[in-house]
Amino acid sequence: MVITFPHLGNTYLAVKCFFEELGIRCVIPASNCKATLQKGAFLSPDEMCLPFKLMMGNYIDSIARGADTILITGSCGPCRFGEYCELQMKLLQKNGYDVRFIVIDSPYEIGRHAFFERIARVTQTSDAGKIKKLHCLKRAVALLGLIDSIDASAYGMAGYEAHSGSFQKLLVQCKEAALLCHGIDETRRTLLHYKDKLNRLQTDNKKKPLKIALIGEIYTMIEPFSNLHIEQKLMDLGVCSKRLLTPSWWVRDLILKPIGLNSPLISTAAKKYLPHEVGGHAKESIAHIVRSQMAGYDGAIQVFPMGCMPEIVTKAVLPKVQRDLRFPVMTLIVDEITGEAGYCTRIEAFLDMLESKRKKGLMYA
């Protein structure tokens, strides 16, 4: 068995280390690019969203490199993502690809027995005992949290950098160095080294950069190619940014949701505007806007793929949120034909509007 999985932000580093520790053969998907999207879109129905097509492209590339088993996570409520694996299996089989799927869904949805049975299938080729497997899984999750914290520090402080591009340059070096490491311990040491270097980068606290909250569908938030690298674009423009949805946050949410302790602050913050579950992470998007306004952020940008039902609901609620909080939000919808030039122009225009109002001392409307 040779396992592969969709490319999703920083997850590849943690999953790679987990498999290395247990001696499990795997194929790390290449970073998403236009070629990946073209391959996936060719086999996908036109009406399917961008994440579906990118995942299909990942599978095709990984199968060509020897993968025969695909690992994928389950759904987040009434969202089409819950049917991805079934449709993807049929499409791949129809086009001559012989692969198996292992779907890791929430134990709350499928039961603890089924959940651990699927985990066992992932690690069945390893000679390690159950205790070691669980220990490696715990350490890999902690590693994922460390990677996400480095990202958060870099993007959150980018507007204060004394030398333009220093944060982004170090972040790229960090990811490249981590990918060359083997196992959890070596990767962790490398990440801590770069985290220390990041903390020691020269900053200018006299600067007053714009601060932007990023909200939207979870895949589009986590996978940079699908949002056209919006965090890097904001970093280049001297803007600080923050997003709630990260791979490590998703893992914590998955574990704590069955006992109702996953996100009490989120439920409270979103209750006035979205009291009911509508699937995906619509409630998280609303809550992140409310909490960002309270934290002194200047505005928010919502990004989601064409046809995403939960985020369409969020978009419908946003006008009331903006009026009540006097907090500006811009929405960007992406698919395989989104033009980067127009995308960048809208971001820059939104930032110019925020900067202009701030200089004039006007309240956001």
C-alpha cells in the first residue's frame, strides 16, 4: 500500500513526518499549480467547486508516482464535500485508475469503532505497536500546530517588518528546510530554529499597518493556491492578516466537537447573526468577523469557491453584520477561470478605501 492525500496548506509536512516515523510508504502531493488544476478539471464535472478539481489533480499526479491508496477527511455538515470521496472514486475508476479511498470522518458522525478501524487501515503496513502509533499521531498534530503558529506570526507581523520582504523570505526558507528533514524530531528542531529567527527579525513598531481578517471556506483558507496566495499578497502590500481556520484548528475542532467544547467563543460570537448550523464553517466566518472587529482590525476579506453553499449563506448575512458593527467586508469568489489581475485589483482597491477612511478619521460604514 502506497498512500497519498490532497495537498492542503501545511498538512503535507505533518503527514509526511507521521508516515516517516512509522515506516509507511507514501507519495507527497506536489504543490498545487495551474497544471494540477487543469488535470483535475478535465476529469471533473463543470459544476463542481475548485477544491474538488484541485484534489482530483493531486490524485492524478500521485497515482502516476505510484500511489494506490488515497487518504481524505470527511465532511463538515450539509456540504458537498461529504460526497467528494464517492464521486471521486467513480470518476477515477471510470477513467482507468485503480485506487482505494480511506475516509477519516469525525467519530461523532461514524462512531468510535469505525473511526479507529479506519485509522488502523492507514497504519496497517507499519510494524509499530498501537501505543507508538498513537504517540506519533499526537506528535504529528503538535508539529502541525507549530507550523501554523509560524505562519500566523509571519503574516500577523508582516506589516511591521523593517526590511520589506524579510518575513516572506524567511517563511519560504523555513518550509523548504522542513521539507528536506526526516521524521518528527528533526523537522521540529528545524521549525523551532526558524521560529526563533522569525521572532528576532527587525521590526518597526512606529508603523501603523492595516490589519485584515481572512474568512471563508476552509479549503480555500488553508490552501494558498486556491485563494491565489492572498496572505502573501497582503504581506507584499505591508498588511497584517489573520485567519481563524488552520489545519491544527480543524484537528482540535474535530476532537472536541463530540463533547461540545470545540468552539464556545465562536458559537457565542455568531449567535446573533447565524444561530443555526448551515454546514461548512459559515458560523466560524461570522464569528471571526465579530471578534476581529472587537480586536481592532480594519476590515475582512471573505474568500470562497464558486457554488460553496455555506459561504453563500454567510455572504447573505454579511450586510447586516457590516451595518451593525460598521466593519467593512469584501467578498472574493474563486474558480478555475478567476483572473489574478482583477483579483489583485479588487484587493488593492479595498485596502486603499480602508486606508483613505482611516486617514480622514472616518468611521467604517
